[in-house]
Amino acid sequence: MFRPAHGLIATTVHTAPRAALCRAGSVAEAVAALAQPGAAAVAGGTDLCAHYNLGEAPVLLVCLARLDTLRGIEVTPGEIRIGALVTHAQGSRDPDLRAVLPGFANAWAMLANPRVRHRATIGGNIMARHTRYEMSLLLMALGARLVFTDGTRSPADIWQGAPGLLTHIAIPRHPGQRFLYMRGLRPQLTLAVHCHDGGGMAAIATEWLRPQPVALADTGLETLPESFADQVISHWYARRAGATLLARGMEALHAA
Amino acid sequence: MPPETIRFTLDGRDVAITAEPTEPLAHALRESFAAQGVRVACSRAVCGACTVLVDGTPAASCAMFLWQVEGACVETVAGLRDHPLQQAFARHGAFQCGYCTGGFLMLAKALLAENPSPSRAEIAEYLSSNICRCTGYSVIIEAVEQAAAGMRATA
């Protein structure tokens, strides 16, 4: 295999310094290992390998694969509880999830390609903190809580850090709950709509901008922050296109 | 920490290799097991050239570590000799330079395991994540359709 010298083209996993491996046998062991400098969690590993190409080089790989308590989906009358190690393929096909919130399962099935869908986890998608990864947008619209070993965060709060290891995601259930994700304009703009008998929420994002919540009543996206703009889309375009997607989404959910 | 010895099944045979924790699966397959049908291009799970099956499901071997397949069953294109998919690709000329072909074959195998009767649209959608820069996709899709029909007929 052609292996360019270090720094000749780009950093890769081949040019990275040696790393140690910790196969965590418990959540506590994983948390302790991840507290060490230069440690990185490995669930599916698909995102971490890409990070090497961006110049990152963890010195301790913490394998989470043995943490079976972080797997599985449980649907209760009050919430949907999704383990952080549930893969995209498992989650999007879960019959219990499909029964109660098919729109979200359909949206989940849109993420990534088949190779990644079978390895990558919902926890990894969130904790990678890439704006182009879409799960935090979906969960923001659903009003989900991210449950860590040392606290709970909303999807909007993950960009500032995390209180420990993500263990599961809790999505509240509501009567008349429906969900739709529109990504036809991706990467410029995507929008998720969640409505139920008592209200709901939407969320908007782009490939490069962090998700922003949108109230369903804000049909013109009047409250979208001015900072929601970049070299690719203007704030004006985001509001106009976002308002159109929101109207279409609401119409589709009410017709369903 | 010393390198670990990783044991797994590769195309039906038990193998073991001692490697550093950062060793990518694709690199180990090519360099230590001469699995040259596993191609590396993008190195970030996007192009599909490195696709293998791990316990029956598709995986980007460039974007996973060797130690992640400990105890698993790994299949590469080398294990598809005389498979209906291989024969259909040959009949349809579903390759040109061939660099992407191993990845297409393995992803197609995964598709037919999940869905033995995929529609043309389903084949196109499933294979859309694999990139071919010379053949074009029509003949690849037709080859998968024909292989699926043949496999159903002999099932």
C-alpha cells in the first residue's frame, strides 16, 4: 500500500503516534479511561477514523463495545429510551420505535450509507459534534434529553462539552405525536418538524451551522438568530427556505 | 501496552494477527493477508471501495480498527469466487478498471441478504454510496438484478 511520508499529503491513521487500547468492561471503567488526556471513545469507530485524517491522534482508544447496558430501545408510556450504542441500522428498524414514532424511524434510516449505518451509533453521531451529522437536529425537534453519567443535557448543549459518558437518549412521548424530516435541500438546509396534540417543535440546520429550534407558530422564522448564516446561505435565504419547508412539513403532518 | 493478538475468521478460515491498536482493518487485510481485492481510496467510509462484510453486514474496512473484528466473521471479495454476483458482473461487463468492483460486489451481497427481491430503485439506492468513476452504474444495477433473479430461482 502506498504510504506517504508523515506530513507529505495529510495526516492519516498510518502517520499517527502509537495508541493504547482499553476495552472498558463497565461504564465506570470507561468514564475513568476517558478522563485521561488524549483519550477517545470508540463505539462504531467510523467517525474516529475520519478524525485521524483531520489531524487528531488520540493516545488512548476506549472501546465501548462491551457496555451492553448502553444498548437497546425501550418504549414506555412516557418516553422512548434509546441506548447510546444503538446503531443507525438497529434503531431505524426497531419495531417498537416504528410502532410509536415511524416518522423518526424513517428519518433515522436516511442517515449515512449502508456501511456506516451498520457500525455507527446514535451516541457517536451526537458526540462527534459535527454540524453535518443530523441526529442532534432530529432530537432537538423531538425535545429529547441526552442522559450522561453525570447529568442531563439538551441537544443544543452538547457543543460546549459533556458531563461524562452518554448512556442513553430519552424522547418524551405525547398523544398524537408525528414527526417529519426534510433533507431534500441538504447540504444547504434541513428541517425537522415534530407536532402532537399539545404542541410541538421544529429545528433547522445546515451542513455547517448548528441546529436551531423553531417554534411551530413562528411560520416566518422571525426568531431565527441573525447568526444563522454563512458563506453558503444567507440569513434571508435560511428564513425564506426554512419557512417554506416548515409550511410543507406542517401540511404533510396534518394530512397524515 | 503491547500489541494485541486479534483472532477472527477471514473468508471461512481462522486467522490471527498481532497488531497495534491503530491498525485499520483494510490495511491488515491487504498487507498481512494479501486480500488485494480490498481497495482503499477515500479512507473515511465514503467511497465504498474497501467494503467487506463483518458478521454479514457491510463495513468500511478503512474506517474501523482491526481489533474491532475480534471473534468476528470477515468476508472479502476473495470469498465470492463463482458466486452468482461475480458471474453476473462478468456477464454484464459491470466493471472497467475494476478498482471499485470488490466493494460493489460485497455491498450487493449484503443487499441481497437483506432483501432477496430488491426493486431496481432499491438496488440503486443501496449501492448509491459506492463510487465508480468509469463504468457507469446501469450495468452494475442490471448485474445485481440478474444475480438476484438467479439466486431466487435456485433458492
